[in-house]
Amino acid sequence: MTPTTHSLLICIDDTDDIGTKGTGEIAQEIAMIVSEGQLSRCAFVTRHQLLVHPDIAYTSHNSAMCFQIRTRLSLAQAKTLAIAHIKQQMAAVADPGLAIIDLHQAFDETALIEFGLAAKQQVTTKANAYQVAADAGVDLSEHGGTGDGVIGALAGLGLRLFGNDGRVKGQLLTQQVGQIYSVAQLIETTGVDRVIDAKDNALALTELVMVTGKLKAVYRQHQNSILVMPLAGQWVNADKQLLKTY
């Protein structure tokens, strides 16, 4: 009998401190562990920016890290492995939260998206996060400190489901700065889904893009997308200032 494959969406928040391993790196490691070393194409990590406010404790930017993984492990088994890795890698002062859903099981997507979008605009509470998670069908848990990371973990889950939020962790084409590619070549070389402008319009495959500085992707319309902007009559990949808005 062929083993059942589960499609899990996992988000973590508040595992790090200045000078320690970042939450994004820990998320990537969990993805590798849970997938048993067989990462699927959907396993890229997205970084979701939440509200920065004096009443919210955060390390540097208040962002959550989310990824989708296909695995033979059940949600409970994946959760056990994720918790073990978080506890092993977390900073001493961290307040980690972990949120997981099985995409093949029933959950309230609308409620999760609403919670994620609200967390970008207003302060919320741990109690509220737990209530939303319970009502929406999310496995939400805390693993040290105040446990306030559950707020960001749940919000990041909702924002990944929203499909129009976040930057994709990692840099593309690190050795190819200054070269010109067609959109088709960029897609083929990097494995992204498309190349878009700031209005979410997809560029034609024949359009040319000069790679300047770090080439990174954003998550738009549920797709891994290279963001570009016009400069001096040609397309170039988005600079740091533009990427910060995603």
C-alpha cells in the first residue's frame, strides 16, 4: 500500500535573538527534517511582516516564517519533530510559537486570513490567537518564554494562505549580478513561477531583465514571483527599498 502523503502548512515565530540563528533558517531546517530530506518544490519559506509597535515584543522586524511541506508524516509526528528542533535551536530569551494545519483537512481559511491581515495593522493577544486557532481548526502551541510567538505563527499561517503577502527567503543567482536575462531564462534558471511588476502584472517571456544587486522573490497570487521595476528604460529586479514593502 502506498503511504499517505500529507500536505502541511507550518509557521513559526519568535525563536531567535540578535546574534543567534534566525527564525527563517530554523524554519528551513524543520522543513528538511519533516520532509525526511525530500523537499518538494512548495517547501520554500515565506517571511511575513507583522505590525511593529511598542506593545509588541520582537527581535528585529516582527516577522513570521511559513512553509508548505509534503510528507509521509502525520501532523502529530511533524509537530513532534518541529518542537524538538525549535527547543534545540531557539535562543534562550525567545518566546516561540508553532502553528500547523493539514491542508487536506477542514479548516476555516477565511478566519485565518482575517487574523493574519489584522496582525499587520493592530495589536492582538495570545488569548485571541488561541481562540481563533481553536475555532479555525489550527494546531497552535507555544514552546518557551511568554509563548507570545503563537500570535505571529498563527498570523503567518493566515498570510501564507492569503497568497499575496511576504518575501521568499533566500537569494537567487548570487553569481550573476550585472547580466541580462529574458523572463523565460529567469524562470528556467531560478525555478520561480513568473516575473512581475509592482502592479502584479506578469511580464512576457521575451521581456529582458538586468539583474542588479540581490535577486529575491516575493509571494504574490499564490506564486513564487521575481519582482522587477523600470530603471533607465529597462527592467531591473526590485531593490531593497521596494522589497521592504512586501
